[in-house]
Amino acid sequence: MLETLSRSWALLLGVMLLMVGNGIQGTLLGIRGTIENFSTFEMSLVMSAYFLGFLGGSHFAPKLIKRVGHVRVFAALGSFISAILILFPAMTEPWVWIALRVLMGFCFSGVYVTAESWLNNAASNENRGKALSLYMVVQMVGIVSAQGLLSLGDPSGFILFIVPSVLVSVAFAPILLSVTPTPAYETAKPMSALELFRRAPLSCVSSFLLGGVYSALFGMASVFGGQAGLSVGEISSFVAAIYVGGLIMQFPIGFLSDRMDRRRLILIVVALGVVGGALGMVGGGFPLLLASAFLIGGTANPLYGLSIAYANDYLDTDDMAAASGRLIFLNGVGAIGGPLLTGWLMAVFGPRGFFVFLVAIMVVLLVYGIYRSFRRPAPSVADTGSFAPITLAATSVAVNAAADIGGNDSSEQEEAEGDEEMEEFPPSQRHGAA
């Protein structure tokens, strides 16, 4: 762990500052939108726009990197992000914010692709899992720290928008001045969505649905807080509890994932998510609201990593990178619709519509998971790869690295079993009929 930190500290420090900047603006826009009397529908469009841009950026950023290089893409997108953050309080019109959020999502997607490429290049096969864990911890610490900075100024003013702009600008200094060599970006061979769904339907459905859950948590939590009459400090604590839960519960769930039926664990974690959402629906005071946020965040984030690991259990090693790209796309499509549906439900049911959406999505996933458990047997624990911690905001680079971890473990085990046995029992037969 210390070796990984010593080799990547500049990158990790820059990523943490980026996440502080992104974490502030995500919560701050929800609060400022309420102050500016934006309707719930308008705020849902604003929040959804980020994920539309993020999905587009995940497609075009690799092409930009191949054309002009990591450093130029990194610096250019970072400059755009810093400028956009200043424009939000200067142009308080819903449609302007929507356009800015699309551009913001595009830029952050490109920045994440670049940062994760550097991190993946700096790590070896032996310490890639530790590097991913550090990356996830740094992301969560940055977002949680951002919530505390909201108390530094008035959300109706400019200072809270200037702070993340400065942090984003400073974040690129340690990364661009690092001596770590610039990595090469490689694209995976394609895999059709139909082929992936045939092999790992539960992972496809969960990635799509969890995209909606993540975008609702990231985009609409502060909007909920404003409608529910929470103070700025309470909104900050509520959002922070979501990410603290995601950080704390990621590792014990990952530990269990490598030691028990992964599909059964998915069902257990989804059920806990339903309980967390139900706590928010029934109300009962701010402490119960914090408990709800902790449980929802603590289940949604690990579920994404579980879905990817479960998909890899049914794939050949050579197909994992291609499959991760499709899972990222499904997650992005789901993320675009999350704030829109949440906003509509909040307009119908009031603030608790936020939790109605989360519970409904988790129930759908739970029912589908139970249905899939009767369709084919789960692979034995001995045949599964390792779990790697992945946040719902990760790009294809980090997801591919997680796939490599599981794939390397599976490959070593398969080699030990012998070539003759592998010919007799190919992966599709070892894990049951699709």
C-alpha cells in the first residue's frame, strides 16, 4: 500500500482536490437552485444534464486523447471546468445551467479517463487492487470533505463557486508536474449489448438501474434537502452520510464477495438498500434520515462493483474489457433518467418522492435478482474472480482495471487446473447454461 501511495501520491492528491471541487458544486447547485426558485422539474433537467455530458465524454474523450495526448486533454478540460464553475452564479437561468452541466459532465468524464489511465499505468498487476482501493478512498474523502466546505459562505453568493473553481485549477498542478510517464490509451474489442445480456443478464439490469440510483443520490439529494426544509449544514451532513456509507461498507461487502455466493450477496445488499430507502420514506427525525442516507449509499456503491465482478464470473478473460464498456454505457443511460424520474416523483409526492424512487428501483432489482436465481445455478466460489472496489462514477479505465484483477485471478486458477480439463469444460458449461 505504501509503495502504491509513494508512486501515485501526486495523482491521488490531484484527484482528491478534483472530487472536492465536484462534490461542492453537485450539492451547491441543488441548494442554489432552490434559492433561485427553480422548479423541481427544472432542477431534475439540470442534474440529468451532467450525466448526459458524462456519457458523451466517456465516448469521445478516448478519441481526443489519442489525437492530441493526455496532457493537452487534461489541461484543456480542466480549464473549461474551472470557467464553468464561475459561470453558474453569474448566469442563473435553468437552460443556461443545463447547457453548462452537459459541458461539465463531458469535461469531468475526460479528466477521469485521463487520471485513471495514469493510475492504471503506474500500478502493477500485483498492486492494482490496492491502487483501485486508494483511488476509491481518495474520491470518497474528497466528496465528503466538500460537504464541510459549504459552511464557508452563503450559497446565494459567489464565494462557494469560486472555491471549487480554485480547487479544480490547483488539482492539475501535482498531476501535470508529476514525473510519472504518460500512459497509452487502448480501446477494447467490441461486444454487443445482446451478447452481454445473454451471458450476464443480472449484471446488465443492475448496472442500468444503479445508474439511476447514483444520479439521484449525486444530483437530487441536495434538492430533496431544500424541499424538505433542511438547513445548509443538515443538507451537507445528509449528502456526506451517503458517501461515508459507500466508503465504509465497500470493504466488508467486498470481503464477503470473495467468500460466498455472489448472487446471494447481491440480493442481501439490495434488500438492505430497500430498508434504507424505507427509513427515509417514513421519516422520524434527522438522525433517522442520516441512517437512511448511510444505508442507501452503503449499498448502492458496493453493488456496482458486485455487478461487474458477477459479470466477469461468466466471461472469458479476453471479453472482460469489452463487457465493462457495455456495463459503463448501460450505467450511463440509467443515470440520465434518474434525476428526471426522481424530479417527477418529488413533484407528485413531495420531498419523500426522492426515497420513493430509490425504493422502487431497489425493489425492481431485488425482484429481478430473485427471478434470475431460479434461472441458472450460481458459479461456485472457487471459480469466481476477485472483487475490486469501484465507485459508480468510475470510467471504463478503472472498470477495466477491476476486470483485469478478477481476470488474472481466474486465469491463474484455470492454468492450475490444467489445459485438458479446460477443454472439456469451457466457461459457458462450467457456470451453467445462459
